[in-house]
Amino acid sequence: MPFLLFHGDITQLQTDAIVNAANRNLKRGGGVCGAIFKAAGEKAMQQACDSLAPIQTGQAVTTPAFNLPSKYVIHAAGPVWEGGMKDEEALLASSYRSALELACSKGLRSIAFPLLSAGVYGYPKKQAYRIAVSSILSFLENHDLMVYLVLFEEVFFQDNWLRKLNLRQQQPNVFPYAASFQQECISEFCFRAAEPLADVTAELDESFSQTLMRIIRERDLNEVTVYKAANLDRKHFSKIRSNEGYQPSKRTAISLALSLKLDREETNNLLKRAGYCLSHSYLSDIIIEHFIISHQYDIHMINEALYSHGQPLLGS
């Protein structure tokens, strides 16, 4: 079966299964995960996921697709990028392999993947693409399955790339994978070693403000509810919203993560956008992490615990 590259909305693909870039608790997240939950029907999907959670990083589970055009959703938990020193590559490859094995075990004929871990989990897109392709191609050597890889990076689909790689559309937004595509990507997209500084600095990820506002939109949240839950005033939130380069304090960043009810991994990824992380070198971070792991996001309750341990409070 072929390996195809797709540029578009994964929730519109009529494959036997689509893969959700899931978190380990199988809760609705942002990005692809939020879009899949919304299109499937959030309540039904969350109930199905709750009966299977939690799963380990690198594992995958299956639920019905509910309102989606596919038959199943395979939820694969990819790793959060932590610099590449915590076995992220092997875990990411395992996420693809687990999903593919599940598809075959159910007798499915087609499956569509997003680029796992390359969104809010912060995995560098170039490396994430390389691991996705190598994992899929390795699996297809011994299995009969049609696999789509859904990509949003425009560089893959610009006209000059298509002419250079001699790729032709089979249908709108779908291109056949070819070995030459991988070779070009390795040399020109995935591993452009010693890139000029101007090229490197042009590859900035989303800022804290951009990521925050995207999550709010994807989760259909009310901005007033968000900043009030974060114990922030309207003026402070307005500064964050209107300035894409706004650099919040760590306390403000954590407060907003709590108001969005992010899990530990999602919280750390949002904090990284502002240059922070939850660290066990700080008592306040340990206390906050405890509440997040317990799914307790009431900032006033957390502030009581922080105050009782002589730690600075969250919010304005």
C-alpha cells in the first residue's frame, strides 16, 4: 500500500482510522487533539477515553470515531521534547509503531497521522518529520496498509518543491511519497547542518502569547473566564493578548496554565514558550505540580498551600 502526504484537515479524511496526538491522560488538549475531540463530539469521545486512561508515553489505544468520517480514532501519546536527552526519539517512534500495530490488529486498511509531538509538545518539526517517515516506512516493509501523513508546513507543498521532486497530486492536497522526497528533506529540510544564522533565527516557534491565545481559541474558552481563573486583571491580560512578544513572569505563566487546566506536560510546554519550566529545585513548583497531577486547578486553593509553605502566590 502507498505512503501519502496530505496537506489539510485530518478530521476530514475518510480513512479507517485517524491518529490523535494524545496526552497520557487522554484528555482533550489543544491543536490536533482539540480539533479531533470537537469534530468527533467532545462528550462521547471524552467518556470513551476516560475508560482507557491513563496510557504510557509511546503507547496507543483505540476508540470509536463517533461523528468523524473515519471508523476509529487511535490515540497515540508522543513524548514532550525535553532537549533530546530523555529517550524522546525512541518514544516517538514507539508512538507511531503502536498506532500502526493497532490498526493492523483491527484489520484496517488505511490510517492518517498528524506529525506527533510537533505541536504543543515542542518536538522540533524537522526531527519529528524524520522519525515519522522512518517509522512508517519501516513498518510498511512488512505490512499492507495505506498511510497518510498530514503536514501543515507549507514548505513541503510549495510549487518549487513539487517541481523539484517531481510529485504530482493524486487528488486535492494529496501527494505520493517518494524516496527522493525523503532525500531532499533530509538534506534541505530536516538536517540543514550549519545553517546561516539568518535562517536559524527565522525558525522561531510560537511565542507565549500566540500559544496562549491559540489554546483559548481551540478550546472555545471565554477570555474573561480564563483571566479571572488565573487571578489576573483585565488590563494585565490585555497586555498579553495584544503583544505577541510579551514576556510574562513565571507566576503569571503558571497562573494561565492552571486557568486552562493543562496537564503537567502541557503546562511545561506552555511555560517553555516564556523560557520557564516546573522544576523540582523549587518548593513552589513541586507544590504546584502536585495540584496539577491531582487535576486540582483552583488557584485560590493552590495559593493557600503556597502561603502555608512561605512561597510566593500566583496571579496578580
